[in-house]
Amino acid sequence: MRTELAPEIETTDKRALRHALLIALANGIGYLPFALTIPILPGHVTGRLHGGPAEVGAVI
């Protein structure tokens, strides 16, 4: 009786790690558009829209 797994058989640990990494990657990609707009919004509100600090706070 062999106790080693064949190389082509994927263990549950490898599968779980791959799925966790894919979920983390998908979450990061999904969050990226929102994270990129945060630094731009205050300049847009104060520049083009002629807003003040209260408007910047409300937008953020």
C-alpha cells in the first residue's frame, strides 16, 4: 500500500490556498477603482466645483 499521493492529485490544502488567493485578488481588484478616486475628489471639489472644506468632507 502506497502512502504517498500521486503528483497529479491535488490536495485540499492546495485547493483551499488557491481559492483564498483568488478571492483576495478579486477583492483587491474590486476595491481598486474606489481607492483611486479618493485622492482625486478633494482637488476636484475645491477646484472645479469651488467648494470648501465642508463640501470636501461631505463628498469623502
